[in-house]
Amino acid sequence: MREIKLPNLPGEQKVQEGDLLPDQWFKGKEEKVKQNKIEERIKMKNIVIFGAPGSGKGTQSDKLIERYGLEHISTGDVLRAEIKKGSELGKTAQGYIDQGQLIPDDLMVSILASVYDGFGRGHKGVIFDGFPRTIPQAEALKVMLAERGDKVAAMIELAVPEDELMKRLLLRGQQSGRADDNEETIKKRLVVYHSQTQPLIEWYKQEGVHHHINGLGDLDRIFADICAIVDNL
């Protein structure tokens, strides 16, 4: 037993045996500190923002970042940044792109993990935008976060009817001049979404973190619905 004597109180000549602090007291304090640190990590509001092309993921992500101080990981932005700075991961990714091949999931997760770790342990949470897009990617993301004592706190699905998605994307193409925002290409992208990405809704429901948001209507109303979820995480 480790014994530490408390300071003498007024009128006392010596410390009584009952005033000694046992090792168990210190161990209990250490365990409480560890538990508090774990709880702080769990409170990180890691969010998957989910929806079809044109559902408003980028707009709502920007509003979430401004309000909650969250970090943001967009797969497209991350890839371009890694390639631009010439990192080893970026060079490997560029090799697949140059050959017209899809980037393997394990490489993409490694790149995301590198960016995630770069935020340090003090961040408030991360918005994952554009990832995962398949169930294997969702499983890989879950493992990556679990290795760091973290998890996805919420998957927020922005649900928008397909005819509205088509209108939004065609309008975006007219305004931005994006060549991929034409009717034929949009239809192909929506087919890929429904076949490969939409099954993630059921997967995250099983994880117990899926949240459905009506993505049609006023932007502020949509954001208020999202905030009601985030505030309760």
C-alpha cells in the first residue's frame, strides 16, 4: 500500500491511520481519467453526409462546418491534393488514374486515414463527403476509425426525388459549364448511385446511425433538420 500523509489540520498533532490514501484510490482516479478520454473521443461528431448527385451534400457540408467547426474530407479534393503535392500515396493513385482504373478501396482508405490523422486528436469531428460509396468502403472506414478509438456518429441521408435531382444537375451544368452535367451522363450517374451506393442506407440502418432527411425544399429548413440530429449526437 502506497501511503501519502495529508497536511495536518488545525489542532491535530498527527495524521490518523484512516487518513492514509491507498493505492486503490489512485488507480480509481487513473481509470476515471482514461474513461473520460474515451468518452471525449466517442463524442467526436464524425458524420457521413449521404445522397445522390445533386442532393445538396456540398451545400449542407459547408453549413455544418461553419456551425460546428467540423473538419471536411471530400474524396475528390483529397485525391487532387495528394497528387498535387506528389506524396507516395498520390503517385500511386495517379498511376491507377493514368491507366483508367478505379482506385482500390484499401488505397483510398489509406489516403483518407492519412488526412484524418493530420487533424490531430483535438478535432470536433469530420464530415465524410463522397465516401463511402459502397458497402466494402463503409466496412473499411469503420475499421479505420475503430483502430483510432473513433466511429461514425451519424449517416445523414439527403433524400431528393429523381426528377428534382435531374433539374438541379442540369441547372448546375448550365451555370458552371461542367461537361459531365448533361442529361445522358446524369442518368448514368444516377444508375450507378442506385445500384452501388443506395444499399449503404440499409447497411447504416443496421449500424444504428442512419438518419433520413427530406432534402426537398427550403435550404434553411433542411439545415435545421440536420442540426436537430447533430445536436443530439
